[in-house]
Amino acid sequence: MPDLPLSFLHRPADPSVTAPWLLVLMHGVGSNEQDLFGLAPYVPEQFHVISLRAPYAMGPSAYGWFAFSVDAQGERSINEAQEAASRKVVAETLAAAAQQLGIPPERVVAGGFSQGGIMSLSLLLTQPKLMHAAMVMHSRKRPANPPLTHRRSRWRRDKMLARAGAQRCGSNSSIRLFGCVGSRVSTSFR
């Protein structure tokens, strides 16, 4: 069991896998590490699955990666200091998990739902050497992050995120971004 800076749940990869992958999952605002850990049985056995708990308590069993507010015009603003601190500790956690499990960055995927998706995409865009890809579910890119130059996803209505949060992007990039809709999990990772 890895020793990591954030609380987490871990489903190990099948011990017979010689080149395992690491999937680090981050829940949405107001949830916890148990939320996305329910996906672990559907993730291919060549993956270690680690589901993180966000660092900011919001209530009993409810955590967030950063505080945010919505003004009367529907404009969102986030606590930038909390987001930066969370991104830093997630980067440390991801690097520590990969190092302790012997997994190189080219076999690491960070994924998240809603606010957890914001965190995984922010990490990919600001520290791409830490991971191979981001899996973003019902989420958006922070305006402060570098622009996306590749997008592969489909939009579905989400009560927490405005449709305007989904950006249209070009198709020339080395960034691998996986957007998930529905219940299919790709097994194309080798």
C-alpha cells in the first residue's frame, strides 16, 4: 500500500501484469474518495486504481479541491490559492504513487469528475511530464490554464457546470485528453 500525502483508496493492478498503469481518480465537490472508487471493478486489471480525497472539508464525508462561488450573473470564481495548493499536493501524490508503484509517467492517467476533472486537466496542462493523459468527466478547463489544442469528448448536461465551460478546440496536439460519457471504459491501454 503506497504512503501518500492525501487520503485514498487503492485497488492494486493484477500482480501478473509486467507493465502496470496507474489511474488516479478525483471526485467532485462535496464528495469523497469512495465516490469514483466504485469504477475500480470496471477498470482493466493492468491498472492500479487510486481514488483520492480532496483536502478541504466541507461537511461530514464531504470534501472539495477548492472553494468557489457563483455571482448573480452566473459567473464562477474560484479560490485560486486553494486550487494551487490542491494541484501541488495532487502532483506530489501522483508522483509519489507512481514512484512507489514503479510506474513511469507515460503509464499514468489522472481522471476526475466535475471539480476533480478540473484538477486532473489543470495538472495535465501545467505539469504534463507527470502523466500520459487526463480523463475528464463532466468538467471544464480553468480559464487560467494554458489553452487546449486537442479535445476528444462529448458534452452532456451537468447541473454544476455551464455548457459554456465546454471549449471547442483544434486537433493538433500531443496532449491526450479522454472525455468519458456513459459506462464504457477503454481497454486500449497497453
